Amino acid sequence: MHDEPASPGSSAETASVDADLRCTCAALRRTARRVTQVYDDALKPVGLKLTQYIVLNALAKVDQPSITDLADRLMMDRTTLTRNLRPLEAAGWTALRRGRDARSRTAVLTEEGRRVLEAARPLWRATELAVRGRLGPDGGRALRALLAQASAAVADP
């Protein structure tokens, strides 16, 4: 008798998932929190968290994107991005300006934001290299490829 894989959605598959007590999203989030903490600790001397570094870095690469464009680039919703921009704006690292019409706004990296980002880059770079070293001989290349594939696979059609 051969052990056939359970068909998707079958009670055998559900029992298997329940037995493993695994949720793909929960496992990804647990891992993301752990890895994020490594970067947050490294960026602490310049007063940044990884989420803030990512926003500042994106703003350095795109000239005055609209909030919608920046949110799309970062794969987050506009409300979350706006909430993440508030402390950056309060610190004087970003500014929000009026967009092409009265309803749109653009985000700008200020000179102070550029200075903080430049101070953070070597810390981020050292952490990135250390994390890649911990991920094995390929430096996490296979993991990043799998994550990109997973992101594309679950994206809205």
C-alpha cells in the first residue's frame, strides 16, 4: 500500500496540518519578528527600527513618490504607511507635501533624513552580511528566492 499525499482541503490534509500545529503565515511572521529584532538591535545606535530604515531607503531611491506609489513599492497599505511616516516626520527625517492635486500627497526625504540613513547604512550592511552568513553557504539566496516566489504565488490575480 502506498501513502498517497492528502488532497488539498481533504480531512486527511486538515488533520495533518492540525497535527503539525503549523500555520504558514504564523511561521513566516514568527521568523520575520525574530530576524527584524536582529536588525532593530543593530540600528538602535542611530535611533531607527528596520521598518523605518526601509521607508527612508525607499524614499532615497524615488523622487517624491505619492503615498500610494510608495505604499505599492513597499507592499503595504496606505494607512499603515501613513502611520509609519508619522514618527519619521516628527523626527524631521521626512516631510509630506501636497501632490499633483489637492487630494494627493508626496513623501520627501529631508536632508536630516539623508544623514540618518547614511549613518544607518553601514550598520544595516554589517547586519545583512551577518544574517546571510548565518543562513548557510548560499547566504540565504535560496530563501530570498523562495520568499519572492511565495509572495508572487499568493498575490491577488
